[in-house]
Amino acid sequence: MKAMKIFAYSKWDALCVLCGILHFAYVVAFFFLFPHLPWWLLVCMGLLYSVSVSWNINGVSHNLIHNPFFKSRTMNRLFGIMESVTLGISQTFYKYVHHRHHMGNSDRPDENGHTHDWLSIYRHGHDGEAENPWSYIFLSYLREDPKAIYAEIKRKNPADARWGLIEIGVLGVTIAIGLFLNWKFWLFFFPFYYLGHCCTYLNGFFLHYGGNPDKPIAWGVSSYDKWYNLIWFNNGYHAEHHYRPKLHWTRMQQFHQQILEEQKREGVRVIQPPHALGFLDPNLPPRKYAKSGSVTPSEEQTAAR
């Protein structure tokens, strides 16, 4: 009962909170251990951080967006600051980019060449095809436009826009202090930071590659690998998530069973490996789609959010 007074939706969110705290502690430990560890161990820690960025963004941070963990708005804000420092991005900025992702659902470009979803795998593709995965993975982070994101947030919620700037300010101060204490760490750390966000886009590409932007039930691509979903907070149930974005992560498996027959009828794509290894799926479709014309977010998409 006490847990439910703290947590807004489920006591299981305590696991997300714990993982977020441990991830933050890992980054702090990485910084302070840097002068004392051999290079090979530091490289291992850096690679682990890179993978953990994708794990956090697609798990802890992602769940915080859809179902804020705490009843207290202040606690959610403070947790968001910690996530911003851990991941090197504003949690609030990420929230609004992700909201657009669900409004567009990896839509194809319209007649003007624009997608509502800034993360759409079709945004920089050609002739209705998904973008080459290599460019999507390694260029997407560099294409992010903080000014456009800020303008979007300010238009919808000026208070959130100010809070996003606070998160960026705290992150900036943290980095400045770190540079003052040990600038060599940041030279070593930055490539792993960038690689971590590339891992996130790798995961994101196969969350939608082979999905159907025209069918709400098939917008996402799912993976039901047991260990993947256990460690990544059921992130594998991605078709289900896009079909019901507000559904809590602990209820995804149950919801999947409820709509299983409908999913089969509508051709929901399912891959065998975790999304980050989606390129290993034996039934990977060719990077080509029928040129069925431009698709823009419809009323049906908006209603399903």
C-alpha cells in the first residue's frame, strides 16, 4: 500500500526506478574509476555504457514518458533530471520527440517530403522505401534539431519548454565540472556516448522495419524473445505498444494474447531475435515497399494514440 502511495501505476515501476539509479551510479563510478583502471577494462566499461544507453532509452526513460512512475510531479521531474545527466539528453525533449513518433507512427513522407514522425525510418528514404539502416543508425543523432524540438515544446507547453532548458542546463553544468576535474575522461567517453545513441537508433530501426504504416495494429514490429523482454521491460512488444501506447509495460504480454488472432489476420510482423539484432532475422524483408502514395497521419492514427 505504501508503494502505491508513491508510484502512480504499479509497484513494479520500482524496478525501473532502481535500474535508472544504478545506471546513473554506473556513470559516476566510470568517471571516478577512470584514472585507476587499465585501458582494456575501461573499453569494456565504455562498450557496456553504449549498450546501456539504448537499454535505458528504450526501457526506463521510455516507460517514464508513457506512464510517469511517481504520483508526485516533483519526483518525476527530479528523476527526469537524473535520466538527462545519465543519457546526455533532455528527458523532456525526448518526451516530445517520442510523442511525435506516436502521432506519425513511422509514417512515409507526404507530398512535400515531410514526415510527422521525426524518427520515421522513411523520413530520409527514397521512393517510399525505408532509409538505408547504416545511415539511419549513424546519422540520426547528428540530424536532431534542438531548436525545432524546443519550438514544438514551447508551442504546446511553455512550462515544459522551460523545464527542458533546466535539464539541459544541469547537464551542461555537470559536464563543465567533469571537464574541470578530468578532461581526459571526456575525450575517452564521448565516442562511447555517441555509439550509445547509435545503438538506440539501431534498435529503433528494427522496431519498425517491415511494419505497416497504414495499419494501426501493425505499425510496430514485435519480438517475443524471453530474455530480451525480461531485461528491456517488455520493449519487444512493440506492435502492441503502438496499438495501445498508454498501456503499462507490465500488461503487454496479456494484451498480446488478447489480440493475437487479430494480429495474425492483419499481418503484424514478428522477428525472432531482439530488435537490436533484427538484421539477423531469417525472414528479413527486402528494403522495398510498394509505391502506394503518400501517407500522412490520419484520424484513425490520432484516435489510436
